[in-house]
Amino acid sequence: MFGLTLAANRELFGLRALRAGANASAGAEISLHLEEPPDWGRQPLDDAAIRYRTPASEWQTDDNLIVFELAEGFVFRYADATVFFISRDGRELWATWSPATTRADTETYLLGPVLGFAQRLMGVLCLHASAVVVNGAAIALCGPGSAGKSTTAGAFAAAGHSVLADDMTVIHEVGGRAMAMPGTDHLRVWEDSEQILLGSSGALPRLTPTWDKRALNMRGQGWTLCDTPAPLVAIVLLAPRESSDTAPRLTPAPVGDAFVALAANSYANYLLDESMRAIEFASIATLLQRVQVFRGTPHADPARLGEFVQLIVDVRQR
């Protein structure tokens, strides 16, 4: 998953491929310790430097996430008392949670910001994007939250194409090619996306008991899941939906605009320091030499999502 070999002392729902046991960490890029903190994580955080805290908003009055920086590593403390500890090189993780939360809650954080930041510490470029495979090559669907990444990926799957990753697309440079890595086996969708893709509402299981986002198991729908790396050939920057006569549309993105957009939509970019940002900029510049980038504008009518998918497929087939 994400091009990583992980080892853990417990099994989680979305990480069934993890090996458990005393020798599980042999050969793994990341070791995961559940229900226990590291020795250095037992110290008080009162005077610790704060790397990041969730900005205040109308809908979020409490700090949903505070990231502390210590000499030994980083501490992610969520409002529900779930806590992750990440070593400075990103290769060792620990997690604890309160009795009021579940492993599913912990897994949701782990498969998103936590593993995303761990890989950024390793110098790996991760995009806030879903990815699909068309004719053996990957296309990333990139954009901020609510841009329609998962919904569009689901529409590709419904049209007979494979889904490679959802929400986070990890990119490795292999032999001069940009390779997109496979992610989890489900899409994370809201109820409106469930309605668009499946014609149902509220039938899919929640990702966690405390969060209303749903887990759409792709194999359970008879859709194809790609579980091997695929060469990344194109990135579609998802623009806001429009009701205009010109939507849906797909237009080439100028290199400068593409660079800015990818930097803005890299995964966990709010946690990068100056040196990590410099590595990211170099990685994006290299990536733009390898792939085509388009600005994609879907139509506001969900019934026309298939047209948008076909536009992207047609560009890939030229």
C-alpha cells in the first residue's frame, strides 16, 4: 500500500496485508506500534513547539489537530484524544486512543495525514489526488477537499476502468518514470456521492461510527481495483463544477499554473518546513517533465459526470 511495506503489532481493517509478530519489522519501511507510545512520547507537551494547529473556523471551535515538534519526532494530537507519534525519519509510528473512540477512527487518521506526513519526511511526493488507470497508465485527479476526486474516480470505475488510489496519490521516481502507487481498497465518499455513483443514500457503511463519510468497497461493487504501481502520464486539476454550456471541458494547464496548483495540492503540505518544501518543489519540477497536466471542469449536473470521464479517456487515447 502506497508503495510501502508496513509492519505492525496489531491488524487494522484497511491494513490486512500487514505482518504481525516480534520479527514483523524486518525489511519494512515503516513500523507501526498500536496502543502504545514511545518512551520519548511520555513527556509533557506543555512547552513543546507547535508545528501546526487547525485554524479556527465557524464549524470548528476546538483544535481538531495540534502537531507538536520534539527533538525525537512529532506528536499528532486530535480532539478526540487519538494521538500519533512519528519518528523524525518517518519510519516508526506509534498510536494511542481513548476508550471513547475506535480503531476505525485511528485508522482514518493513519491512512490519511499520518502516513502522508511520514512519507513526506522520507522525501516522497504525495498529491492530494485520487488516481485511475486507463489503458495501463495512471491519471491523477487532483484538487482540494470536496473537489470531487473520489466521486470522479468512482465514475471511472463504473465505466470499466481501474481505480489505483483515493484521496492520496503517492509518486515514486523509478527508472526515469513517475510511478503512481496503489492505495486502499475503498473510496471515501459522502452521501451525495453515494447517490451519484450508486443511486442510494445511506446504504454504505460509515468509515467510523463518529464520522459520516462512507466506505465504498470497489470490489464489492464489481469494480476493478489496480493493486500494482502504474506509470503516471497525466494529472487533471479539478476545477469547480459549472452549469455553463462549455462544461464539461478539459484544457491544457500552462506549466507555471500547474506547478503552483500541484504545490498547493500536495498532501500534508501544511506540515512542511523550508527544507521539505525545497525537496517538494524539485520533485514537482521533475514530475512536470514527465506528465501532461490539464484543468478539468465538470458539469454541475451529476448526470453528466460520465461525459467528463470520457473527455479524460479520449485525451489519454490520443
